[in-house]
Amino acid sequence: METCQTLPALRAATARLRAAGRRIAIVPTMGALHAGHIALVAAARQHADAVVTSIFVNPLQFNPNEDLSRYPRDEAGDLAKLREAGCDIAWLPGVEVMYPPGAGTTIEVTGPTAGWEGDARPGHFRGVATVCAKLFLQSGADVAAFGEKDWQQLQVVTRMALDLDIPTRILPVPTVREADGLAMSSRNRFLSADERARAPLLIAAMRRAAGTIAGGAPVAEALATETEALAREGFQPDYLALVDGPSLKPLAAIQPGPMRLLAAARLGSVRLLDNIPVG
Ligand code: PAF
């Protein structure tokens, strides 16, 4: 696996791959890699001949209330995992490489950024869209793998690539879960033992809500019941909502098109995020 820290090094490495006729996939990450990220690398490999994985903790997507310095970092461990997963290039830009002094361009996506994480984390999707556009253009990737775990992010990045005519195809990859159902996330390591034991109650509540809604129960009632159940278990639910899959517009009743149940809830100091298909 080649490691690149400068743009000329990345460009030279990807040019060699292209000259050899190899299609390139990128897996954008912020490091602290777990099995969910490795599943992205595996999926990317199935759709391209070479995989670039970026590790960059993007300051632009953290708002002032969020602690960027608390984000977990483990570069040596990450590189070992990527090597084992068969990644071809690790792209490790520093902040000054990604945002050189004087950088003044950001990308504002409307539509799927509205509501949910867009409300909870103002400016977050501007940072995500900007860094993802840069990663696609830096790598010239044919394909980019994103986890369905961050459903809104997946829709925002898809919209952005479409709107800017960036020829990188967005590949959605199903959420990887622990044996007890908890969606894998770099932030799970901040759960205490007691919180970790209770964390799967979130997906359990979501599955119950999805089941009763798909079975014809009134949507608002099903969501309220499970929101209350989570609060009783010590969660601070932010939202539990039925939405249209691609647009993320809230749904008051089931529809024939794709639907998603979204949830965000705080447990201790950790904000858990999850989503599942409905119907
Ligand atoms: O999902 C993430 O880890 C980040 O939002 C991403 C896509 C790597 C952009 O920084």
C-alpha cells in the first residue's frame, strides 16, 4: 500500500493506476477505522480495480460546539487495517494540504441538507460536501463508497456530485452492525460499559416502530410510543422520524416509494445515529 501526504504524490500514484487502465474507487474516512470502514473498502474493491482510502479529520464539518480535538485518532492502527484490507493507496492530507492558506470556496447543498442533522449540526453538511468534492477531484475516482449509516450524508453527497457534474458514482454500502444490532461508529468507543449495554435499545425501538408502521399503525403514534420508550431507558431522543428516502422529507403516512426511519438520540455524551428502511 502506498501512502500519500501531498497532492502531487497522490496525483502521480493515481496517474500510474490510470495508465495501467485501472478504475479507481475512493473510500472517504476520518480514520478510527472499524469493520464498517473495512466493508466500504471491500465494496469499493468490487466496483473498481484499485482503492484509495482517505483519512482526514475534516475541521470544516465540526461546528464550534463540537470538540474536534476529541475525535479519535489512530493512524498507525488505521494503516495496518487498510493494508490488511488490500487498500492500494492511503491518502493522508494534512489540514494545510486540504485547505491551504487563503482557501475561500465551500459548497452549499440545499434539498437533502434540510432538517435532521442539518438542524442539529449547522454548517456540518457544508463541510462534508466541500471535502467530499475535493476528495473526488483530487483522486479522480470513478466510484466513491459511503455507508448507509449516515443516510443524510449519503443523500447530500449524491446530490452534490450530480449537481456539480462530478463523474464519481456514489456507491451506498449497507450499515455494518455489532452482533447486538448497534450500528458501528467510531464514536461508540466513548460509551461507558453501562451505556454500551443499553445502546442496542435504539435499534430495537426503531425496528418496532418500522414494523408497526409497515403494518398500518398511525405513523405519529408509533413514533411517539418508541420515543417515549427510549426516554424511559435514559436516552435523550433528538428525532425519530419517517422520511422519504432520497429527499428526507418527513412523511405523516406510508408511501409507495422508498421510506427510511431516521433516529438520533444522545446516550451519555455520545450522540447515536441510525436509520433503517421501512416496508
Ligand atoms: O462520514 C465521514 O466519516 C465523513 O463525514 C466523511 C465522509 C469522511 C467526510 O469527512
